[in-house]
Amino acid sequence: MDLDRFLYYLQFQSERVIPADWKVAWEDAPLPYKLYQSLHEIPLDCDLPHSLNEDTTTGLKKLSHLLWYVYGQTGYSETTMPQPDGPGEETIHTFRRYVPSGGGLYPSELYIYLKMEGIPDGIYHYDAAHHRLHLIREGNFDTFLTGALGNRCDVSEAQGVLFVTTMFWKNFFKYNHFAYRLQGLDAGALLGQWRQVSARTSLYTRVYFQFLDRPINHLLGLNDEEESIYAVVPFAEGKPSFLQDQGENLPAGAWSKDIPEVKTSHYQRSINVLGFPYIKKINQQAMFDSPAQFGAIKPKEAHVKMGPAHPLPDVEPLVYDLAEACRKRHSPELNFINRPIPLKQLALLLKETMQPSGTDLYEKDGRSALTIYGCFHGVEGLPDGAYWYDADSHSLLEIRQGDCRLPLQKAMKVDNVNLHQVPLCLHIIGERTHYKEELGYRGYRIQQMEAGMLLQRLLLTASALGMNGHPLLGYDGKACDDLYQLEKMGETTLIQIPIGCYQPKSSLVGYLHT
């Protein structure tokens, strides 16, 4: 199977990338976090604030709060579910974080380059299980990282750099090669959470999806056959003075040999780690070896729509306690309640979600090329139907009228959500060829990360508005594309998110917070 066919199956025939006889070896499952061994430990502050609206801390204490709200273990839950194959119930035990993850497996890991008073300059790994840092490599790497970013960012002016990686086995053990799609979405949700939390702590950040992979993997001490860099995020307080071209581009091998290899060991629990050949192959093909491979995504052209436009009410920016929204966010599954939604609430949800992307993909920090479509039922003042949200005019463009819940339910591959109880069923839409013309095979994972960032803003906004969303990939992508007439426009649905009011789940939840 070539890589183009692999990506097609991921999008439209996911069962083709999972063997028919695939069985999950739960007794040999990896840990959902990476545990380094025999490295210098830096404990982080555990006196965590209950609100992020009035953060006045600085230095390592501020970073402690930021990392915990972004990717720390925040809760433990026990949920009782009916047995799928007979009578009785099954109790599921999970550790929760504030970002969603397919199957709760958290394939992403966080590393961070710090230049901060009180600790050595260097590369650290965030140990989410124990809320601490491990020192991977000591030293100043400003010049190295500036070059690895194609001289588009002066890292010497940044206070630090966040690195988001993916450990392939952490969710391959359950989803086989379908894990590749989930890995991009999970990394994107984590990036979306970082941007939201860092904004509350007065940090300016910019997400770089384009960089020289092998030098950065080398710097972090990673074996790219099992874990690889997905995103680089410099950050600083105040004005973004570190964003400026530095001049001549350097090839990938021009300086990596100057930094010695670092030897580390870690524990992952699994004894029998299987191969994942297509993920390894596409990861190697997606790597950039020169800044000349970097590309830009063109602004999205206006759609030609058949139906009328429905202007949405003007709304002021939503002010809310992000920490509270994080605590309330969860996936309701079968606990949605069919309750009417005010049009103003829908307008707030859509406008807050479609903010500038904050990435290196668009000129002048423009809005993402991804868009939001939705099938709405019971929204006050809006006819039931399928719509496209035009962020520029803040209006809904009608595609078709009528109740779409039955065709959406029929398109579900797993009936874990009753869409007849859901007033808003949103879809994040992107280019059908996944930016391959501009970015090659790297475009697929970038598009998935973009979708994940958009998804996280959507979920947090829904939580702040008293609702919740449930991200879904178990649907017939072609059926949803047909509903919105997407194929003729070269687009496809990337993820489905039912959103609405809900009743509390039957679960016991404890928050890991002091």
C-alpha cells in the first residue's frame, strides 16, 4: 500500500488500516505517560490556582501552573458502562487531563527548552505523572533552534520553547495504523490548550509546524522510529520581539554534528512492542531537511453557495474562567439532552472558535483555512438545516433545509451518541488533499493538528456556555461530505462534534488538585 492510499483509507475507509483479526493486548498496554529514569529532577509547584483569570506569579512557579493546566493529570474517574455483549456492567478507571485524547491514551509528550532563573538552561521533559521536570540536556541552544526553525524566529529573544512530540506505540497498541490520524488530532488539541492557557498567563506564543525534524529530534534525544517532533512553540512575555527573520538558511546537517548524542532510558511498561511500518514510513517522508521545503497555505477562496445567508447576532468577546471551563469539559456520550439553543449562543460559539490561527502556515497570522459546517435542529430563530459558517461576514450560509439528524445517525459507525438528542452537530472541514501540494506528506499531520487546535477552542467555548461536545471519528466521511456537497469543492469532513446540553454522567470523579 502506497502512502496516498494509506491516507485515503485513514479518511474514508478506516477499517482498511486495521487488520480484521486485530485484538488489543490490554494486559500489555503502555503507560499513558513517559517515565524517564536516572535523570536530574526539578519539582514543580503543586499549590495550583483554582482560577487562571488573576495569575500574578512569575518564573518557575508560573510555568508549573501552566504545564499542569495544559497537560497535567487533573483527575481520576470511575465510570460504569453496560456490558456490550450481555447483561451486567463494566467499571472503567481512567486518569483525566484537560485535553481530550482518543481512548484516553495521550500519545503526545511535552518537552521544553528553558532559560529561567533558578534552574540550569537546557532541554527538559515534563513528567505528567509526577508534575515535575527531567533535565535531558543542559546548555544554551538558541542558535541551534533558530537555525532549525529556518531562521524565522530569534530564539535568543524567547523565554523558552515548547516541543510537542508523538510516541507512536502509545495508541497504536489499541488502534493499529488508524492511530496516525488520532496522533495529529491529539497533538493539535494539546496545542490549542497551550494557546488558551498561555494567553491567560500573559505569554505570547506562536506555533511552528515547519522546522527541521532530525536536528530537533537529535536535540531532544529521541529515536524517531518510536517518537518524533510534531510542533515547536517559542514563547515570551510581552511583545513578540523574537519573531523576525535572521538571514541565511542553513541545511539540516550544518550544525547537528556539533551537539553530541544524549543517552537516556525510559519505562513504558509494554513488553511486546509491535511494528507500525506505515506510520514509520510516512513520518520519515514528512520530515523536512531544508527550509526550502517550507510552504504557505493560500487564503481560502469564498464558497459559492446555493442557499441564502442568515446573519448571526453581533456578540462581544466571551469572558469566562478558563479553569472552570476546563473542569466542566467532558464528552457526554449518551447523556445529551435535546434542549433548544438561543441563536446568540450559537453565534458566540462559532465566533469564539474561529479566531486567528497563531501558526506559521498563513501570512499575517491569518485565520485557518479550515472551516466549520453544521447541522442544526431547534436553534431559536434559525430553520433546521445544514449550514456553512462564514467567519468573515459572521453569518450562516444555507446548504439545505430540514432535519438532518436521521441521516447523520445512519452515518454513525458506532452508536455511542444519540444525535436525535443533539441540537448542534458540527463538522470541521478541510482540503481533501491535506495540503500535499504545498507541504507534501507533512501536510496531513499538519491539517490534523490544525483541526485539533480548532476542536479544543470549540470544546472550551461550549463548556463556558454551559454545554459540552463529544469529538467523533466513527462516522461515514463520504456520507457527511455528500450532505454538505463537499467533494465537488475539493473538501472533506475531518471530525464530527455533537454539541448540546447534557445531564451528569454516572461516574465518580476525583480532582487531583491541592
